[in-house]
Amino acid sequence: MQTYSARASRIPAAVVMRAATNLPTAIAVAPIRRNFGKGEELFAEGDKAEYFYKVVSGTVRTAKLLSDGRRQIDAFHLPGDVFGLESSEDHRFAAEAIDNVVVEAYRKSQFARLLHDDPEFGQKLMSTMLRNLERAHEHMVLLGRKTAQEKMATFLLDMAERLHKGDQVELSMQRTDIADHLGLTIETVSRTLTQMVRDGLIKLAAAGRTIILSDRAGLQQLNS
Amino acid sequence: MQTYSARASRIPAAVVMRAATNLPTAIAVAPIRRNFGKGEELFAEGDKAEYFYKVVSGTVRTAKLLSDGRRQIDAFHLPGDVFGLESSEDHRFAAEAIDNVVVEAYRKSQFARLLHDDPEFGQKLMSTMLRNLERAHEHMVLLGRKTAQEKMATFLLDMAERLHKGDQVELSMQRTDIADHLGLTIETVSRTLTQMVRDGLIKLAAAGRTIILSDRAGLQQLNS
DNA sequence: CGCTCTCTTGAGCCCGCTCAACGACAGTGG
DNA sequence: CCACTGTCGTTGAGCGGGCTCAAGAGAGCG
């Protein structure tokens, strides 16, 4: 299931040290770097939750499935984001690489020790998880109360902000992923986007994967 | 907006000390007890996030609003639940008492110090917040991918479990709250419940506020 | 008893879903 | 080089689950 194409020995020590001091001021415990190819599974729902991760490059989706295959993607994780930390023994959701992904894996077992040795570590990690919780709250409003247009507008503005490439949004995920993230079908995602093009809100390029926000104000209005 | 009907002096010292050692093994910092009446606001969206809370008795709802008044209740908080801890300066959602509520308020400013002095405190609090995050993930599946029937079934089973009163679920919240929690309208909530009665899944009593789960297996099947 | 708040029920509509077809590429192999 | 195949995105037609609008039924309370 998992690939370990990059191991500590192949990564220059300087890089490892920078990585180690990056998330929190963890001194002794260097994270493990791992590479995953497009579509590969970092972990599945029900796997033992040995590690949690920080994205270095690429995009990771975390998702839950219903028994009949319906899927909800709770978040896309971009470089800098932390995911996979859970209170239970097992992972309650799956994580998959959307494109080529590099992550830093932190051992959960060292977690308690780290928290004890370095309270600042705990504080930073806590604030990271609290930000995840806030995002989840925001997303629940979207899922429960927004229309298809509003969902797309919110999604595009959010992605634009997180990718900080101005008005040009290069989506790494396909329509199915967007649909499962926004609680829509792929057809509705597609239709909503073309309608937004007609309304002059956005422009599509590069096989629909690149989206240019040509009317931010208009999108913002849909964002409530 | 807020009422402080119970202050330290009115609470026996013994009770305060028990409360203090209850959530975590916090030694020095006793939480403040506060009472709120039905419908009262503990804090509003945008308020300075000075405290976070643990429910002692009653039910609290936390909610976010869209500009036109659409509401999403992200969670109901029952005795023992912790809420209101956020990474930002301000509260990103509102908290209101559904019935008569008693909470313990913890100062956020003492939070960093506590984390430093007592790492175990941090660990427990972290695991509490991680459980909140898991609940949020679970709820996103419900909001994004479940039908009205499935939403109600999940909600009823979850409430039954959390209230641990067996098959008898005494709902403290009204239909509007349930609707805004499940991403439905009040009419759909009502219709779904009556349909469940017809299907022999549940029984209604006490003006619809008490629900008896007469066919758990049937409900579980809807829960996926 | 009348007032208000909450919940239920009915009728009809619409947004987003389902089902289906098609177009645009990108491999891949002969 | 082109035919074949699979993946991904778009578009159309029609349907239906849950919404809107509206009225009525209970329940609690002064």
C-alpha cells in the first residue's frame, strides 16, 4: 500500500534538520520523508494511526466513505498543512495523494514525549489542530446551507487564497474530488463552472484545471 | 448579553476544587461556574475569545450564520463536552444555551501557562479537541452525502448514545435546531420523524420531545 | 380563555440529481 | 502513422427529494 521511496539517508542532513525545526521546535525527533505517486494511498480508514503528516509538496485528500461508496472529502491538504493526527488508535478516514506528494511523517508515539519535553511544540500543534477544526466548521456551513453556486465560489476563493498565486488557481484535483468535497455531483460542478464562465466570474484554461478569477467581487458576493 | 448568576462565593469551595481537577489535572486554576437561561447567549460570533467552556449540565448549541440568516449548528454540547477553544483571537461561532445550562469557564490566557506547567493537561485537552475534530468529520459526511432519513437516523442514534438513557431519547432542542444541525428544513425534520413512526422505527411522546427508538436495527441500517 | 410558540401536514415547485451521450486528450500497441 | 482504449470533462433531458408557502393542530402560560 505505502511506498517509502525517500528515506532519511537519501535526504541531506541539513534538509532534515530544517524540516525537524519547521513544524514545531522539535529538537530530537526528525520526521521521516516519504514520497507518494498520483492516486497512492497514504493510509486507509481503519489503518493503525502510527504517524501523522505534514505536507511538503503536492496535494493530499482525506476522505470518508459510506458503505455504498458515497464519499465525502473533508479537506484538501496543501504544503504546510498537517493532517492524520487523531485521538483514536485507528485512522477514521483515508488519505490519498492527488498528485505527486512529499510528506513528513511524525511518529504518534513520540507525541506524548514531545509534548512533555517541549511545551511549545504542543502549543503550536494545538493551534494547528484548532485551525483544522475551524476549517471544518466553515465547511459544515458550506455543506449544510449553501447553494451549488455559493459552494463553488467559496471553494475557488479559498483555493486562490491558499495557493497564493493571485487570481490564477491551478487545481490539482479533478472534478470528482471537487464534487465529493462540496457535496455535489460531478455534473453539477461542471455545469456551475460553465455558468460562472458565462456570467464572467471566471475563465477556464488548460483543460479546465486552471481557473482565472476574473470577477473577485462577484465571487465574494456569492461567498456571503 | 451574558449573565453571571453563579459566582465563586455562592459555590461551596469543595465543589470548585472538584471542578478544577475534573477536566485535566489543573492544580492552581479553578474554572469559573456560570449559569445561563434557556436561549441565552454564552458568546456571539466575533466576541473576544477570553474563555473556553466545559458543560456541567444542560445543552449548548454552537452555530455559524450566513449574512442572510441561514444558520448551521455545528454541534450540540452535552455535559462533559468542551467547546469554545479556538486558535484565533475572536470566536468564529456563537454559543447559546438551549435549556438551563451550567458551564465551567476556563481562561484562555492561562492556557499557555497551564500547558507549560502541566503537560498532561495539554494532552487531555488535545485529545478532547481531536475528538471534536472527528465528530466534525463525521458530521461532514452526514451533511454532504446522506439523505434526510439517514441524517435523522444518525442523529437519533448519536443522541441516544451520548445521553446513555437506553432507547429513550429526551431531546432538549427544538425542531428548528435539529434542522439547522442536519442541513434540512424544519418541515422535512417533522415529516421524516412522522414517516419513521409510520415505519415503526421510533415512537414519539411528550410533544415530540421524547423519542423512543423501537427499532434500533432498522435505524442502524440507515446509518450506513 | 386567548395568546404565543412549537410542531405537523398539505400542495406545488425547483435545484441538483440521474441517466445518457459526446468530445477532448493521452497513452499504447500494431 | 493511425486505430483502439481509457480517463476526464461537458452537455442535454427528465425526474424527484427536499424546499417553499400556507394553514391547521397542540401545548404551555398568563
